[in-house]
Amino acid sequence: MPGWIVPPPREPLKGRGELQREREEKVRWLVRHGFLRSERIKVAMLKVRREDFIPLLYRDYAYQEVPLPLPGESATISCPHSYPLFYEALGLDEGHRLLEVGLGSGYGAALAREIVGDSGLVVSLEIDPLTFDFARQNLAAVGYRDIVLVNADGGLGWPELAPYDRICVTAACPQVPPPLVEQLVPGGLLAAPVISAEGQDLVLVEKRETETSSRVVCQVLYVSLRGKFGEE
Ligand SMILES: C[S@@+](CC[C@H](N)C(=O)[O-])C[C@H]1O[C@@H](n2cnc3c(N)ncnc32)[C@H](O)[C@@H]1O
């Protein structure tokens, strides 16, 4: 995990009550620092227990601003602020059809499921089979059975259920994979960390009827995208 100092693994000591207080404090912190504005995203972040998506030996660090390692090749659960950072930029809302590239722990998919509600759809793709199994078990254990989970190269998207209103890429790519833009509806938005000369930019792409536009939201730091549209 380049650039991040990951705390050492240790047996978990914190109980549910303590973690709930930390979750509530984290949400207040995200609001205070301007990461979290929408009520639906706030409600989702209060409801979904991040600790349920973290390997046991890192569970006590669930609400620290640090990505934590997951089973699989260089997979991480991103730091807490990155979820509202992406979902606010995307304007993720009730009824949206969301495609996530990089399921990781399943936490982002669970939050998205709460945000889009019963009238929306969440499809999440994960390339690493070990990470995929970890997320699938996490989501099943906490009762999310209506997220479409696919163990595949997310750079290719998932045309079977396209088009999508929103696409969220959670691994850094040299360029936004063209199949993902193709699978967006006109008027749809895509957020992705894109590798630049200085590091990585969170890029927001808007697809219109005849053209697409993009703008940089801020600098970010993500693990690299693998597969066809990855670095090698
Ligand atoms: C920062 S983590 C994702 C965090 C995740 N959203 C969560 O809530 O835990 C990035 C993930 O993208 C996955 N990944 C990398 N390249 C991929 C690809 N081409 N297709 C699908 N997943 C990919 C990695 O294995 C890793 O699990």
C-alpha cells in the first residue's frame, strides 16, 4: 500500500458499542470536514458497520483514516472518507443503477445498496478470486443478498446489465477504460482514480448524448487496476 502507514495486526479488543460510537463520531467528522453532505449517504454510513468488512486482526482500526489489507493480491478496504468522496461526486442517489469496479471488502457495495434503495441496482466486479470470496461472505453474513457480485475483470464492465447511471472505479488506471464509458447512460457519471505525472487524480467523467467531458476532483491514492486496462 504505497504512501499509507498500516497499523500492525492485533487481536480485536473493541466491542460493538465502542465501534458504534466510533462510527457515529466518524460520520460527524466527515460532515465537519465537508466530505459528507447528502442525507442518504449519511444514513447509509451510520447503518453499515464497517467493522463487518474488515479482517479480524484489523477490525479495531475500522474507523481510522487508513486503508486496511484484505485477502488477495494487493486488495484493500479504502479509508473511510473515500466513500463519501466518490459517492458525493457521483451524486449517488435513490433509484440509480451503479456499477462498482473493485468490490474489495464489499463495504462500498453495501453502502451503495443502502443509498440506491430497492428501486436501484448495485453490480460489483472484483478480479481477485480470494478478495471476491471474502466480500461475498461479508455481504452474506450481514444480509445483503441483492447485490450482483461478479468475479471478473471490471475494466471490461458488465454489459449484461448495462447501461448504468453511475460507475465507480476503486483502483487506479492509466486511462478510464473505454468499455465503462460505453456502458454509461447519456447523462451518466463515472468516477475513477487516473494515474497522472504527479500521482493520481480522482476524475469525474460525464457522458452526454454526443460527447463526454471530464474534470479532476482532487488527488487520491489507490491500488493499481489489474487486467486488460491496468498498467501492464
Ligand atoms: C481499493 S480496493 C476496493 C475497495 C472496495 N471498494 C471496498 O469497499 O472494500 C480495489 C479493489 O479493486 C480490485 N481490482 C483491481 N483491478 C481490478 C479489475 N480489473 N477488475 C475488478 N477489480 C479489480 C482489487 O483486487 C481490489 O480489491
